[in-house]
Amino acid sequence: MRVRHYNVLQALQDNGRMSQADVGAHLRVDPATIVATLDDLENLGLAARHRHPSDRRRYLIDLTEKGEITLPRIRALLDSVQAEMFEALSPDQSVALADALAAMNAAQPLADRYDTVRGR
């Protein structure tokens, strides 16, 4: 299990069923990586692809029951790793870092750069 697997599972839990392209755009991940990640998750039984009912060229992705059960365990593991990695920071510093990274992620320059790299 890699962080990219967790990110897809969490996106599906947060947003519900999404198209394969929408998962990639939401996470700012290139199509080839999304396909490989979804292949892995499907092989593990954590997510499932279904043909879009009105567009047979597209896939919709669902979190499976196994994915729903597994996600909290992954989150707990990531929380423990995060606590270990950031133990040198005070609680205020941890909050400030999280806020700064969230602001960067939400800022338009990051999205613009992603789109430029992807040729959009």
C-alpha cells in the first residue's frame, strides 16, 4: 500500500463514486498513474470499476466494502507515522505546517502548474 492508494481511497470516501478522470483531476495525478493505482486497488479488492451507464468509454470508481473497512486502518497507520515524523514540532508548529501546506494545495498556482505540465 502506497500513499497514492490511500489518497484514491480517501477521495472516493469523501466524494462518493467518481469517474477515473475525475479522481485523477481531483488528486492532480496523471492518467497513467491513476490507471495503475486503480489496477492495484481493484486487485486488492478495495475499489471497483464500473462502466459509465451513458458513456461506455468511461469508468466510474466505487469504494468496495473491503475498502471502507480498510481505510480507517490505513488512516491510523498514517497518523502514527505522522506523529513520529513531526514529534520535533510543537503542536502550534504542526498546525502551522498543516495550514501552510493546505493553503499551497488550494492555491491556483499549483493547479495552474499541474495543468501546464499535463498540457491542458
